Amino acid sequence: MPPDEEPVAIPITDVFDLHTVPPRDVQWVVEEYLLEARRLGLRALRIIHGRGTGVQREMVRRILARTEFVVDFHDAPADAGGWGATVVSLR
């Protein structure tokens, strides 16, 4: 988290929509979300990053690829966001 900002509590569920997260904060917010989701015992997640140019999608997937407790990730089914969302399985 940026040092000059107060933490903001957000409810942790199995769906996380990044549309409200400023692009500069996406990396640390996703990292913290994954840690908290794991702590709460969630095993199946959906991260909504949007379709756009794919920059946010790639950022999210780089984080997922290097997170040791992520088992698998892939595009969401068409009715759950398609390539605008990523489905994640946690250990």
C-alpha cells in the first residue's frame, strides 16, 4: 500500500471487481486480496479486470503466476465475463 494512504476495508468475497481500483494500485491490491482470500479459506475466485487493451489482465496473470498458493487460473466462462475475468483456484 502506498505509504501516504490509509487502508480501506473492503469485503472479501469470491468475486473481486478491479474496475474501482486505480491502475497504479492494482498490483498491491490483487496481492493483498489473494492473501486475504486464502486466509478466509476461499478456494475458487473470479477476478474481474475488464477487457480493454488487456494490460490489467496481463498484470493480474503475472501476479497469479508467481503466487505459490495459486493452483490454476484461466478465462472465466462466457456467462461470467469471458476473457474480461480470470477464474482462480487456490491451494
